Amino acid sequence: MSSSTKNVLLRTAGLLAALTFASAAPAEQAATAGQRVIHKDVVILGGGASGAHAAVRLREDFGKSIVLVEKQGRLGGHVSTYIDPESGRPIDFGVQSFIDIGGAKDFFARMNVSIGTPGRIVNKARYVDFKTGEELDYVPPAAADRTAGLTKFAAAASKYESMLLPGYWNFPAGKDIPEELLMPFGDFARKYGFEAAMPTIFSVTGLGVGDITKELTMYVLQAFGAPMARAMLGQVPTFVPASHRNQDLYDNIAALLGSDVLYSTTATRVERKPGCGVEVTVRDRAGRETLIKAKRILVSIEPVGNNMAPFDLDRQERAVFAKMDYSRIYAGIVTNAALPGATSFTNFPTDAAPSNYMAFPELPFTARFDNLGGDLFRVMILGDRDTMACAAKRNAQASLDRMLQAGTVAFPEGFAGRRKLTFKAFADHGPMHVRVTADQLRAGFVQEQYALQGHRDTWYTGGAWSVQFQTILWQYNDIVIPKLLQGM
Ligand SMILES: Cc1cc2nc3c(=O)[nH]c(=O)nc-3n(C[C@H](O)[C@H](O)[C@H](O)COP(=O)(O)OP(=O)(O)OC[C@H]3O[C@@H](n4cnc5c(N)ncnc54)[C@H](O)[C@@H]3O)c2cc1C
């Protein structure tokens, strides 16, 4: 454990939320005929960035028995590596790179993954209002202005780093919440004069919250914070596996964890029993059920929507989860003969031209089509909580259709092939960027949320409790795991 992690642990030790228990004890869940029963110290739900890392730490470093329940057939969550069948080239269209924070590089070395520098594709940039399909006469900020803006942003954002990163353990309550964190991010940008950095903040990782000028500053700082600005400014390195296949990290974790991972499996029933730990019934795609009896549960999935349906939620838990709003994010690899190679199409509203750096599309929207080499394009679609996968694909198609109607792109003369987008790959990244209103924050939402840590033997990690960056979530785990282990 690094000394900085130890310091954070010492600083936060006093903030451990009081354990409270449900008043009514459910009857003991008996294994049904044919049901496998396993006993573990910790059951972990979700094998993405935070869950897979936590599984390694709990089992390998703390000697606890674990079982990791993952709904997909692989670990890695938002990592999406597509292998181009023609060239064999791996293309990451989900997670792009890892910020060198805390023990991130050591973790890669430990998982036997050698690291390299992220690749860079240089495309011709074209700016289009995807609502009209019209190309914009948009002039992006000059590089020097953008750098100056990012520097101002990093300075302003770092004032709040200890309240937000790697989680909300030190987040103030009520009147003590700095007003700047609750102001619209557009006002924050004007106050500190970093308008020229706004298109970068938006298009790199901020776009998940939609129009960043209207979102609360604290949530934009979670989507693109000071660490990301430092990475963009070259002050902190980013890296990828030397193979340029991000999935390698999670495949090596999977090999290490072996049969302690249940793949293609989800929980159908989660019961917390006062003083007796948790019982989780899980079912795999073939319908086989397993009853997991564990001392603690670590939930690494976003605690929203259907994800919490199997849980025996009490009023305290329901009150927190019901307040959470969120986005839905989709990414894909598409081809279409009308999209010219070596080009990136970025969606800005018409009033962004020629140089309004505070104008952004509102959810739901298709953010961009970026050529990846050859005829492959990465497409990103951002939605609100109700935007389902088919609507996301329709949004991307409609964006292309409008570009065709406006004459921004065109099929080659005499083209007789497929006129619709062909999705070579598509990833539903599900709910992300959990957020609540300023009034709910002032009324103590964060404190209510964090009071759930340890409540009914249930602990939480992942984006909803921290930020949407892989390596910062690993730092978050370094705090939450020792708390989870207390009294075990
Ligand atoms: C397109 C995209 C690009 C990104 N790029 C970067 C980047 O370049 N660098 C970076 O640091 N971060 C990046 N991020 C953000 C980063 O990947 C996330 O912050 C991080 O993965 C969140 O970790 P998590 O553990 O909370 O969720 P996830 O990594 O999503 O893990 C959740 C896991 O739970 C599983 N699951 C979901 N529901 C259930 C269920 N009911 N039962 C069982 N399992 C379930 C999922 O399949 C998944 O494996 C990107 C995110 C997206 C969407």
C-alpha cells in the first residue's frame, strides 16, 4: 500500500458510517433442489474496473475467499476491444487509456501486462450540427488558448480534489458545500476564464453528462477533473497495454481469479440477514442457480434501475437510490460508404460556429464519428436514463441521414451497396454519471449515500460512488476494502 493511500486511510478512518440493520429478519433462504451452495467471505457483484480490481485485492492481498458475479462472458466492463477480422488489429472503442495515478502501473505489472503509449489517429476534423446535418464553419480554440484554458481549469478544479477524489469521503455537508461546486459549470468556466478549454473538456470525457455548461460543476469535475486536465497537459502520463488491446488487463485478472468468477451470471435475489451476512441467489444464462452465502457483499454495479431489483432494499436504501439520475452511454464501430476516411465528424449545435466555445448538444445525441483507419468509424451516443440501445442506434442513423440530406456527406457516384450504418461492434455501457440536484446535495444526499457503506453488510464501489476513471476507482478500492474488512 502506498504511503499516500495510508494517509488517506488515516484521514478517513473516523468517517466510517455507523452500521445499521433492517428491523425484520427474513427467513433463512434454503437451497432448492439442484442448487449449488457456496460459502465465501465476500461476494462481489460486477467484474468491471472496480469489481475485478477489488476481487484481486481481497483475495490476493487480504487472503479472503471471494466469488465475483459478472453478467458478461468476460471481465472488464467498459473496456471494449474489437479485433478487426481483416488485419487482426485490436481496436479499443470503449476505454481508451489509463491515467498513471496511485499504483496503476504497479497493478499492470502485477497482472503481467507490459505497458506502452496510447496510439493516436490524426484525422481531418469536420464539425457538423447533427440536428440539421449542416457542416459548421467552426474554428476550434487555438492550441495555446486551449492549453492556457486547461491550466486555469486544473488550478480551479484542484481546489476541490480532496472533496471529490477518489470519492466523497471528505465531502462537506449542507451549507459547508462550496457554492462553486453547485453552480452550473458554464458559470464556473466564465468565472475562471477557461472557455477555450470547454470543447476539450466536453469532447474528451465530459460528454457523458450532456451539455456541460448546464450541469453542476461537481459532476463535470467527476467526468473530467484535475487529473484528466493534467493528463491532457502532459503533466501525468497515460498508458495502455503494449499490445494495444485493453482487454489484456482484464483477461489476465480473469486467468488469476479462475473459477472464483461466475460469468454470464446475475443475481436474482439478494438478502441481507442481520448478524448473519448475505445470501445471494445467482443464475447463469443456462438457468443454473447457485446460492452464495457470504459475510459481506461488495456491489460494484451502478445502483440504479433494474440493477437493484433483486435486493431486499429497506427504506433508507430506496430513498438514496431513487434520487439518482444518470446518463446512458453507447459506443460502436460502424461503416458506411458515405463517411470519408481519415475524417472525424464532431457534433456541435449551430450556434457554436464560428467560435462559441460554450455551446453543446443536449442529451440524447450522437457525439461523433471518428475514422479508425480503413472504413471503420467509432461512434459515441449519449443518452438520458430512458435512451435504450435501439434508440441510440437510431440516433446515430438519423445523424448520418441528416448529413446525407444536407449534402455534408454523399455516397460515391453509382453506389448500389448498403445505405444504412453497419454496426461491426456495439457496446451498451449502461447507466453512468450518477447525479442529483443541487438542492438534494444541500439536503445531505452525499452523506445519506455514504451512510449506506457498511449498512446491512453491504459495501459499494464503482463509478456511482467515485468517478468514471479506471485507475481512480482502484484508489477508491484501496479505501473501501479495509473498511469492508473491519470486524471480519
Ligand atoms: C466509452 C467509454 C470510454 C471510457 N474511457 C475511459 C478511459 O479511457 N479511461 C478511463 O480511466 N476510464 C474510461 N471510461 C470510464 C471507466 O471505464 C469507468 O469509470 C469504469 O469502468 C467504471 O467502473 P465500474 O466498476 O464502476 O463499472 P464497470 O467497469 O462498467 O463494471 C461494471 C461491471 O458489472 C457488470 N454488471 C452490470 N450489471 C450487472 C449485474 N446486474 N450483475 C452482474 N454484473 C453486472 C458489467 O458487465 C461490468 O463488467 C470510459 C467509459 C466509457 C463508457
